[in-house]
Amino acid sequence: MSKQEFYELLGVERGATPDEIKKAYRKMAMQYHPDRNPGDAAAEQKFKDITEAYDVLKDEQKRAAYDRFGHAAFEQGGGGGGGGGFGGGGFADIFDEMFGEFMGGRRGQATGRGADLRYNMEISLEDAFAGKATAVKVPSSAQCDSCKGTGGKDGAQPVSCGTCHGAGKVRSQQGFFTIERTCPSCQGMGRVIKDPCRGCGGTGRIRKEKTLAVTIPAGVEEGTRIRLAGEGEAGMRGAPPGDLYIFLSIKAHRIFQRDGANIFCQVPIPMTTATLGGSIEVPTIDGGKAKVTIPQGTQSGHQFRLRSKGMSVLRSPARGDMFIQAMVETPVNLTKRQVELLKEFDVAGEGEKAKNSPESQGFFAKVKELWEDLKEG
């Protein structure tokens, strides 16, 4: 007789939420629980079946395996058992097939892959533009030289754990359920060290500071991550090492502000230069200078665009642009003669203010109209 489909057994759709599955199980468990149905073999079997279904569907990873393989996920190798238990070739093997690599090794063959490390590095905007080769010192762990990473004295290899026989897990029966937990003797490794190495205490690794060469490419941005494969923590007992991730942050610059590949710079311009026109020299991110022509009548906030004078673009020969924002400076600490000249300038342009200062004249004309409208209202 074919086994009933788990979703159908609980009376839920395949796309049911965890809460819906839980609610359906609770309702059916109360109905078919052996305590409520003493001597009813059919109810007892039903309770076992729905409990097995719920045990699978309530777990995200088990449910994924069931959705992919169906009942075969729990029956391969003849390991499927009643009451929700899983045999030797059952669900755990399917779980390992799907998720073993992500978890750092297959069940019964736990490798103890080394942990990944994070290193925060702050660089200047100039380094982000040009790139940089540098060295970093990282406190980490390395393979023990005494045992060559095996963890055993004089390089002796680990042997199969006598408690779990290399499986890394042990099982116990509790009523209708089979409970699987990590082996307490080998901590899930499946192997044990009979005579541990004195240098590393059987871990196969020792604490050590490493100096690593790092190349920062041109054009990196805030938060860029650089991965150095195999430069993380050493693995347990000869297992593969983790990776080192370098996270970059860029210091605020005294002059430039960055927006992607473009650079912005606010430049104060003397009133006379803005009024009469002229030219200024501005610094560029590559260490050079650029000449900017200032036309007559330049106003504060006006932007000048310098093409291809911005930041480098990662993995590209292109460059962004540089934008100069003019900030017209009102003169201060005037001499007596300068004050006199400005007064003469003001008097001389009495009839030309609409032309000389169109924005201010236009603004106050609107204000005058507003006041008149308020009076009439």
C-alpha cells in the first residue's frame, strides 16, 4: 500500500504556512492521540502518521527535502521506519546531499572547516582612486607544525569514534519518536584522537599572526569587500581553512565629496572674479591641477563640469567627472577706499539695477505685488 502524501495527510495545501501546518497538526493530534483512543490501533497508527508528517513539514530544511524527493527522502537504503523515525540511509543522507556543502561537510564526515575572518580597513579617497598594494597583520590560527594538522601526536591520524561508529550522531527512542543528537564523544566529528598532540591539544591548529599582501583595485567604493580565499582560520584537524574578508571604508576628504564615480568640490570665488570673469586653478584627485574659466556674472551655486576628472571606475578604463560648484565670496574687512568705490559703484548703477541684479530685483518685485494683494484683500 502506497504511503499517503504528507500534505494530504494533514489536510493542508503544499504552499501552506508553518502556522497553518502547526494548527492542522494540533487539531488532528488531539483527535487521534492514543490517550483519547485507548485500544484503538487505527487511531494509534493515524497519530504516528500525522506526527511523522508534522515532524518533516515543520522543519524548513526537511520540508525542502520532502518537496524535492517526496517519501524517498526518508526511505533510501531501506532506512524508513514507523513512528517518524529515520534509519541509516534515510532523511539525514538526503539532507546532507542538499545542504552538506553549505554546512561545511557531510554528516558523519564533519570536517570542521575553518571560520571566515573579517578585517576592517580604512583608506583615503586618493587610494580608492589609484588603488593600493599594502600588507595587513591578521591574528588568526594556522596548522600545527608538530602534528601537521591531524591533531594526533607525531601526526597520528584520528580513528573512528566508538560511540557513533563514525556517524557523528547518536539516536535514542522516546515513545513513538526517534531522537537524533550530536555524538557527545566526538562532538559530531565522527573521529577521535587517541593520543592528542601536545602542541595544539588535538585541535590541529595553533594561534598565529599572519602578514598578508593585499591589492586594492582602483575605483573601489565604501563597503567594497575583498576576499582572500584560504586565509581565514585554519580548519580543525587538517580541514580546509576559512576565508578572509577585507571590508573597506573610505575616509572623508578635506576638499572633495564623492558620489559614485563623480567628484564634487565647492570652490570660493572672489566677488570681482565672479563679476568680471577670469580663471581659477583647482586641484584634481589624481594630484594634478585643472584650469576653470569663470564667465562674467557667475552666481553662487553655478556648476562647472570637468569631464573625466573624477574617480576611477572599478574594472574599467573610464573615469567619472568632476563638478566645481562656485561659491561667490562677499568681501570682508574692506579698506576705506574700497568702501568708497563700492558706494560709487552702487550710485553709478542706480538706473541699471534691474539689469545688474535681475534676481534680487525680480524677487523684491514679487514681494511688492504680494503686499499690494494683501492690502486689497
